Amino acid sequence: MSRALVDNAAALVTRMRAGERRAIAAVATELERLSAAAPALLAAMQPYLGNALVVGFTGPPGAGKSTLINAYLKQLRHEGKTVGIIAVDPSSPVSGGAILGDRIRMTAGYGDDGVFIRSLASRGYLGGLSPAAVRVIDALDAAGKELILLETVGTGQSEIDIAEVADVRVVIAAPGLGDDIQAMKAGLIEIADVLIVNKADREGAERTLQQLLGAQSIRASDTALPVLKTTAITGAGVPEMAMAIAAAGARAHAAAPQLRRRRRARYLIARAAADIIARRVREGGEGPLEALADEVLAGRITAEAAALRLLEGAS
């Protein structure tokens, strides 16, 4: 990016805060790419961060996450709330960019200046998110969006990254996904703040509701979660879901903004460390990594011990 953008980061952030969509898009792009202008933009945004409520939506493929977010968006706009949406889509195998499958189902925000929607590629991250999502959250927060809705890829149990990024976690299931609910137990349900049975007009919805109620026994907390039924295409149950999210959001906002943002910073650090290790493993070649690989093969050390040595070498 040109030196001019680096020098005029504060002016661009001012335009973004005034609601200029092109400015929001430009800042989000620079932060997503982690360009040369990103540090200056992040510095200019610091006074305006920590106000938005970040609501994460996750669950198995086919649960109707995008359609439910679209219905929730209508509810929020009816209440006069400004909204940013980050839809993390699968990466294109050709370009590496987002396929945009989720964004095309979110029609409620089209042409609405109170809504900004951004699609991001998962970039192969198995936790359902990518570090770019956290940086774009900051852009939408600084732009003054009251709520930021974050939709993960939809791979089920692996999507526990959202626990570190979102203030409120909404886990969505649907009738006919009984096996997926069993798989979800070990990860998603433990970190949920609200549980939703979407497509509640379908046969089996009550059974799915009972499965989610029963699955709460695995949680460390004794506090019962709200378990609600919705039908996104008609809007049934969406006001009740909005109330449950608002209640969970009020509890989340009781913590200082710095504490909530620090959790996302820890996620970025952990992801960066994992990327360093993965890159070293992929590169292979002669040297310490090959020696560690030989020790693992010989059974002299475990893979975990080898990874710790590699981390120590990266510090």
C-alpha cells in the first residue's frame, strides 16, 4: 500500500467513523492483508476499540447459520442497532479467497448503511476462523458498529476458536443432525452461551431440543443455558433468541473492554506460534527438525516433547 495511506491512517479512520462505507472497506482490507499500513491503522483505531458486542454463530453444516443470522439482522435493524457481519467462508482451492457462500444468503443488509458485511476466507484454519477475522473485528468496532456478528465455516467440533474471539457464543443445531450433536458435545456445547434448534418446523425438532438439553450435563458450569427453537425463514423464535443473546451480552460486557480484547490478542499470539511451528515442519530439510524427527521415530521422545523443543528454538 502507498506511503500516503500509512501517513493518513488517522484521516481514514475518521472517515470510517463517519460511516463512509468505502473507508470501512479499505481499512478492513488493509487489516485482513496485514499490509504495511496495518500498524498505523491499528494505532489510529485504539481510542475507539472495545465497545462492540461480538456474537459468534457456529454449528454443523446444514444447521442454517447464514439464514438465521439474516433473520437476526432484521431484528437488530428493527431495534435500530448498527451491525457488522463477518462471514468466514471456505477458501477457494484456486485463489485462496472466500467462496462467498454465506454472504449471498444475507440479503437483509443490502443497501443498508447501518450494516457492513465482509466475507473472509478460512485459509485452511481448522478452528473455523482465521486471525484476519480478529483484525476485521477491530475495524468494525472502531467504525462504531454496536454488534459484530461472526459466522464460522461450519465444520462442527473443531470450531472452538470462537470461544476466544466472541463475547457471546451461539451454537446452532437442526433436526436430522443427531450424530453431529454427539460430535459437538466435546467442544462446542461446552463453550456455548445460547443453544439454538433451527428449522424447528421440521420433524424431529423436539427430539433435537431434548438432545441439547441433555448435552448440557457435560458442561463444567452448573448454570443452565437457554435452549431455544427458531425457524429462520419465517422469523419464528428470533425475538426470543435476540433477548437471550442480549442477556448473555450484558454479562459479557460486565468485564472491562481491555480484558475482552486481551482474550482476542492471546488468540492471535497462539495462532502465530502455531503457524511458525507448522511452517518449520512443512519446510523440513536438514538441521534440528530432522534430528527431532529421528528421535520421535526412534521412540526416544514424544511428538509433544519435540514440539516444545521447536517452540523453545523459535523464542
